Amino acid sequence: MGYSSLQACITDLEKKGHLIRIKEEVDPYLQMAAIHLRVFENEGPAILFENVKGSKFPAVSNLFGTLDRSKFIFRDTLEKIKILVDIKNDPIKAIKNPFKYAGVGLTALSALPMKSGAGAPIKFGKCNISDIPQIVNWPMDGGPFVTMPQVYTEDADQPGIMNANLGMYRIQLAGNDYIQNQEIGLHYQIHRGIGVHQTKANAKGQPLKVSIFVGGPPAHPVAAVMPLPEGLSEMTFAGALGNRRFRYFYDNEGFCISADADFVITGTVMPHENKPEGPFGDHLGYYSLVHPFPLMKVHNVYHRKDAVWSFTVVGRPPQEDTSFGALIHEITGSAIPKEIPGLHAVNAVDAAGVHPLLFAIGSERYTPYLKERKPQEIVTIANHILGKGQLSLAKYLFIAAHEDDPKLNVNDIGGFLKHILQRIDLTRDLHFHTNTTIDTLDYSGEGLNSGSKLAVTAAGDIKRELWTELPDWFNLPRPITGYKMAMPGVLMVEVPKHVNHKDIDNVISILEYSLQDEDLTGLPLMVLCDDAGFAAQTINNFVWVTFTRSNPSHDIYGVGSFTEHKHWGCKGTLIIDARIKPHHAPVLERVPEVEKTVDKLGEKGGSLFGVI
């Protein structure tokens, strides 16, 4: 089967007990997001908001809130899609197993986009931007945003749907300096397909035509976030995953329209015309701040008769986009490792906000004739990873040798880090990249998109037994106010609030003086933080605090540090300063008054009774 619309998916989910309706009037300012967050945290169902204050349109969220629900939605096509992606990455397989892959060609052919303008549901009517549910997720957000968009653009040199890009980039609907109903903000990060299209349009001095699809069959938003192999169109993928060809047409202004979408916003982006966009609560758990981003001038807002506004809430992981990531991994499997020789596995750690922290496992085969194994091939693999697509945005990359433990799992945060810390040589295995690009949403550097990277390589036998608790003799003097073990070999150290980089010199001097004569072999890592109790409470807290609040080139120190032939290392414990700095973005925090309204919905007689 294949859903012909978002409404068809909603109906199916409700019949199978995977969806609840919120019948009470809900406020799109903070309350809808708070409801979503609470339901998601309880691994609850998809949510249909029937009565949105200020809008005639209902809204739905949490469709992909669990991997099980996502697999249910695509239960008839998921295995077929895995094969399609697999063969796209390794065409030789089709030759070796012709019967297994016999239907793949037909699958791809049947998924080709189809022009279908006559009677298209999206032609039902038009509205204004202000008629759409004006959903604001976090109190400091600059305005309402589209958080589940499918942004469609075409290549100016090769126009047409087969060379188009469909991506999920956030859209600010109102606020800041935008003219109501006439202008909206288009935010996309570096290394995105739309950037290539805008560059080409700018070079020709012509506007970039943008169509923003919202809703439609659930395969469409999944296609917008998929890291597809080169040459596989998002629209073709959407057709194959949804078991229904992507239907489209062009309106009389030349904009591509998704015939099955619930809403389509069309508009143009003029060369070099920007306006301030943001702030926006983002998936690192902080606000991305106000910056100039492309200005989109609205032409039309189309909607279908039974239109439902689709949204999600973006915040500190895990969130619904975590489940999106799980679904992507389910589909793509080992696609990326196959593209990099020697790479066995890779994991962008969701708990640390994805791009700040990457785990990888690679082969170490350069010198098998030597008894002692050390990082060689995995250093090469690390460089390959940091030059590969969106993986290049990683800030910290930890890579281990497959030969040391074939059962090592990149998805086991604690186990993987323990493996690294047991084997790392801090005088040799730290490889810095300075003055380079990092994720647009990461404010640990001192400028937009700019910061540094650290590749940590570890191979060979176990070098140390990690402390699981502090020895009786261990003591740190003031200004250190407290410390607590986060995991074996890692100590969170609470120090006064960061003022500037000069104050860290004093802290490091005190630590080095206090520990210079002690054996710290079992403590390879100390992390300076604002709240040691919070940071050490869970492994997720530890990686979130440590790797989202530090910039390797500026915030890494070490006991007995040295620079030799431009290589930095340390003879004792590595120290990461993960305190919040003045230039960092604010942390996302919920509003107690709004949370109380959610509590009320969870009481007997409320729509969330028994769910939260």
C-alpha cells in the first residue's frame, strides 16, 4: 500500500492506535511544542491538534516519534528501499545476485516523478502565511517557524525535477524585519544542495525559485532529509518509499508544485538579498542566534481541502529528528562505510547534537608485520571522514582500530569511549585542524561556521586501567568547587564561571601544580564544567556538555603539555574546558507556566490522560 496523502496516514495511524487527538484549543505559542515534547518523552503516539488557536487548520506532530512507528508507516516498502539503496551503492551485487535484485529496476522505474496537474488536491485554495498555525517552540525564538518543510529548488544550468534538490531547511514565517505575508526567512547550513543552486542563480543574476512543500505523504519529508547516493533523486526516492509516484506540476509562474502536499509556499530569493533570521531553538540544545540569511519573497500559499499542518519540535536530543536519524540508518545501513576504504562503522552521536561528536571504527593494516600496532591507517581514514559530505562538519572525531576489538560498537557511547581512553597515547594521538569550518549551529567557535576539529586516534593494546572511583589521596584545591566521575577514566571538575581565556590559565596552573607529582595514568580525561553533578549524572549529559561547549583549538589543555614540531600533546591528563563561554548561545529552557497547562491536559478527562 501507499499513502496518497498525509490525511490517509493519519487515518491509518489512528485506526491502529498510533495517534491521539487533542480536542481542546491549544496555543501555538509554546503550548503545542510543550505538549509534543511531553508526549515524545513518554514514547507516546502521533498527535493531531484539532483546534489551533488563531488558525482554521489542524496540525500534526510526532508522526516519526519512534522507530517502530516509522517502520509501521513504511511497512510495505522499507525492505524494498533498503535493497534499492544497497544496489545503488554497490551495483556489482545485481550482477552477482540477479534474482535477488530482479525487481529493483522496476521499483526505481515505478518511482519516477509523474506530472499530474489535473484535479491536483493542492489546487483547492490559497491562503496567507498568517493563516498557517503560527507555532513557536521556544520562548526566545524569533517568530514562528516551519520545522518540517520540504524545500524544493532547481539547478539553473540543468532545470527540471530530476536534477532538483529537496531538502529540509528551516523557514521563519514571521517576526524580525519580515513584512507580514510577503517575506519569510530561508535558513540553510553550509554543505547543502540548495547552496549550489543559489550560487548558480546568483552567478546568472537571476532569482532562485523556491517551492516549500509541507505535509503530503509521509515519504516526502523523509526524502527531504535522506543523505542519498549521488544520482538518486529525492523525488524518485519519495515515490519508491511511499509506493506512490511523486506527483507534481508547474503553476503559471513556473514554480514546481507538489500535487499531494498539504501546503505549498512559493517565492523567490534574489541574489545577495538577506535579512536577519532567528533566534531559533535548535537540535544542539541551544538557540542559534540572529544572522543574515536569504530573504524569500512570497508569491503564493496553496493548500488542499483537508490540509493538515505538519510540524516537529527541535531541541536537545533525543527528539523526533533522533527517530528520523534511526530510520535513515535503518534504510542506508552501511552505505557510508562502503564509500571510504577501510571504514567499518561510523556514528554521529545524537546525544551530543550529531555534528559535534563522531565515532568511527577503521582497519589498521599498514604494518601487519610489526608486533606493536599504532594509529596509521585510521589517521588516513579520519582525514577521509573529515572531507566527506556532512561528516566534514564533525568537530570531534574519535576513531578506533577494528582489529583491537571486532565487537566494538560505535553506538555504545560509554563502551566506545572506554575503549579509546584505555588505549590512547596523549603524546601522539591528538590531531588538530584549526581555523576551519564547523556546523552552522555550533557556537563553540568564535564566529559563524568557524572553529576547529580534533581527530582522536587509538590503536594497539590496552595501556592503562581506568579509574572507576577516585583514590583516597586525590584532592583538588580551590577555586575548584567540586568534582565527580562521569564514567571510567573521566572526571567532571566544577570551576568558577568562565570570564575570558585568561582565567583558564590560572585554573590550569593550579591543576598542574596540584597533580604534577601524582600518578594520573588511570585518569586520562578531566572536563571543566559549570555543574559537575549535572554533567556526570548521565552519559548523555557528559557528552552533551563536553562536546557542545568546547572548541578544540581554544579549550583543550593538558597536564605536562608540549608542542614538538608543531604537534601538540600532553604527558598527563587531557583537560577540556567545557564551561559556557560569553560568546556561546543560550541553553533551551522550558517555561514552568506552560508546563502546568500540559499537566492539566494529562488529568482525568483531558486529551492526554493516560499518555503522559
